[in-house]
Amino acid sequence: MGTVWDRTLDVIRGRMAILAGIALATVYVPGLLEPAYAALTGQPGGTGAAQGVIGIVSAVLTIIGVLAMTAVATDPAVDGAQGLRLGAARLGPALANLIVLVIAFGVLFLPSIVALFAAGATVSAAGTVDVANAASGMLAASALLMVVALIVLLWFSARLVPLFAVIVNERRGLGAIARSVALSRGSALRLLGVMILFGIVLLVVMAAVGSVTGVIARLLLGGEAEAMVTLIVSLFVTLVTAAGTVVQTVFYAQFYAAALARDEAAAQLA
């Protein structure tokens, strides 16, 4: 992992301008669309059909951006424009893989949900789950199944680290999932540790940036302009998110390159 991190930093230093340009266009600007719309219309964030469409568009652009940055990080000959073209061209296979994974992960949590309602849990009109009258034995079983599902989810997520690199570089469709799992063999625990550490650091930085900018914005604008405060906070928090996306994407791409080299070396020795 140390070598992968060193290569990640080398790629970021050497291709910073290209990666930053892609992240700006596909992660940062799309990430600001929803808070900007809320500030202009006065609607709360996440409500309304228009914001639903904005969310979908932002997600699609982010996926294209991650695919593009993956291409740039794995092939020194690929520039920003080529990376974006590759990202757009591989969007279909990426979405297909993500849909399959969402369905699979949903099925993974199904036993816990079934046990929860078998225990007597109910759902209120507001969408909250009430377990006040649930049977304690089945409720404990549901919680245990949930923990097991989360562990499996985390482990499998680590095995999927090379997924987008496989989709971009090997032009695979749904077979990219199996290929990703094969490339990450023997590295799941280390990858999981990196993912958790990175997530914690990113959340702490985002929380700190959001808190500081939120306090300053409220002092300057007052408590009446909450939508504008949210937009100002988003300007800085989304910047952190975009930077984190660049680092994570390049790391995943470099892990793919290292795993590929390892397998090719093993094949030559066999």
C-alpha cells in the first residue's frame, strides 16, 4: 500500500492540472447545482422534482468524471479531453455494474429487514420505524443480521476498489465485478483500512470546513438567509469533496495498475 500511495502522489503532482479540471467540471460544479437552485428558489434542499433531476444529473456527471480521472491516472498518454470522452463512452457499463451492485446490496440487507418487521416493528406516516412494541428476541436477531450485512458490505466494497479502472481500461461490462474481485485478492483488509481512514479524515475536514464557513456566513448574512448560507458552505465543502474524489480515484487507479503488474509477473513466473 505504501508503494501505491507513493505512485498516487506522483500522479497527482504530475497531472494535477488535468485532474483538477476534470474534477471542477464533473464533481465541483455539479455538486453546487442543488444548493444554488435552493438559494434561487427558496425551496429546502432535496425537495421537488426539479431537485431530483438535478441530483440525477449531478450523479451521472460525477461518474463520468471518476471514469475520466481513472483513465488519466492509468494512462500518461490520456489528456483531459480524451479522459472525458472515455468516461462518457464507458458510462453505460459503469451504470450497469452499479445497478447490479445496488440490487445485490439491497438483497444483502433483506434478511435483517424481514426479521425487523417479523419482530413487530411498524412504519409511521412520517417514514420512521417504531420498535417500541417489537419482540426483543427477533429485534436482536435483526440487529445481528444488520451487523453481518454491514461487515460483508464493507469487505466486498474493498474488493471492488479496481472496478472503474477495469471498466475503463479493459472495456469489460458486467464481468468487471468478477475481475475486480480477482485483482483485489489478498488485499481486502488493507484496502478496507485505507477506505475507513480516508473516509474518517474526509468527514473530519468537511465538518470543520462546514462549521467554520457556516458560522462566518451566518454572521455576515444573518439568520434569515439560510439558503444562501447553505450555498456558501457548499462552495467550500464541495471543494473538499472534489479534492477527496481526486485522491481516492487516483489511489484506486494506482492500486489497479499495481495489481495488474503483480498478476502479469506471476503469470510470467508460472
